[in-house]
Amino acid sequence: MESADSAGGTGGDPRGTPVGRRVVLGLLGLGALGVAAGPYLQRVQSNLAERDPSGLTGLLPGNNGFRYYSVVSSVPERDARTYTLTVDGLVDRPATHRLPDLQAMPQRRLVKDVQCVTGWRVPDTPFEGVPLAHLLDEAGVRPGATAVRFSCFDGAYTESLTLEQARRDDVLVALRMQDGPISHTHGGPVRLYVSPMYFYKSAKWLSGITVTDAVEPGYWENNGYDVDAWVGRSNGRDDAPTN
């Protein structure tokens, strides 16, 4: 269920979402071609993955163990020219950051396992980006603020953390993943990364950070998932912690 990457989002019905005939045929065709078609095939695979509610695209070559999901049918792409991240709400200095602005800020690199609440795990995954605490300090959080809400440019996905959780040193506004720029399918060019929580908390296609006076349940929390999604301590799972 990742906002998701599974990060924009995932399917919430534990029985799974019915897979359309075209999706299955497309996946079989791509699997037969393998990696021989090079970059063109990878672009086609990414586009199909974005529209695949089943997560079966994660079984194709080159996905490094990830499953891809989205809660919408398509997501517009953003790049260094068009991407912006807004920080607002209960802050003294609201701001809008472009991608080069974020790249010029202090960066942190984390290498942790990625754990999906559906059960799959990708070990030792590098993420790099701006500590969320740095952006909050730059904006100047006002007294009375207790939480942070995240919005995404897919137009549907939302997430939230308590202010204490958001200030952890293992929570990033991530610009790089697996030692390269974050691809569109993985939620790029900028996504949230909350390393000690199940991956649905790591919202893809991040576009807004709003400081609030209360936690607002996000997309999957409104569909029954835990608000506090600590790996191994929530959603009825006992996975080994990632932190």
C-alpha cells in the first residue's frame, strides 16, 4: 500500500482488486520481452505500473522487489522546471520551494529496509533528501502546532504525522532513492520518506507540507489503516522494525 510504491497508495481490500485482462496481457508481454528493449521498455513498464492496481508489475524484471500502486488512474509528471513544494499552515514564514532550492539545502542519507504493510520488504534501500525538521525550522513552527499534513500532486493522496514524529532524524523530504533521482513511478521528483513506519506513510509525489493543530487521518487511514504505522507495532503485523 504505498502512497504508493507499492507511496501515492495501494489497494485496501485484502482480497485484492480484480485485474483487468489488458493489464494481465500487458504484463505478460513485458515479461516476455524482458530487459532487451532497454530504456523504451522501462518507460512503458513504468506507465503500466502507474495504472496497475494489482501490484503485479512488481514481478517484472528491474523493479528491485518493489510493488507499485496508485490511488488514481494517472499522475501528471513534474520536473525541475515545474515542480514546487509548499510549506504553510501554522508557520511564521510560509514558503514555496523549487527542486533546485531543495537540492541546495542540507541533505541526509539513510539506508534502511522498506517494509510494506502488505508484507513485502526491500532491504538496505538508500534514500537521500532534506530532513523534514530542517524545512519546519526554516518555516518557523508557531505555538499550538501539533501535527503536519502532507498533500500530493496526484490530487488524491494525503498523509499526516505528529509534529514530534515529523521532527525525527529519520524522516526525509527525499530527492534521491537507490542512489539516483527518484523516478516518477517511485513518486518523484520529491517524496516523503518515513523510515520507521510502513511505506504507505511515505507519500509519493509530495507537493504540500501544512503544519496543523491536530493530526488529520490520511488517505489509507480513512480506509481503516493505522494512523501511527510503526513497522511491527501496527496494522496487526509483527514485522521486524526497520529502524
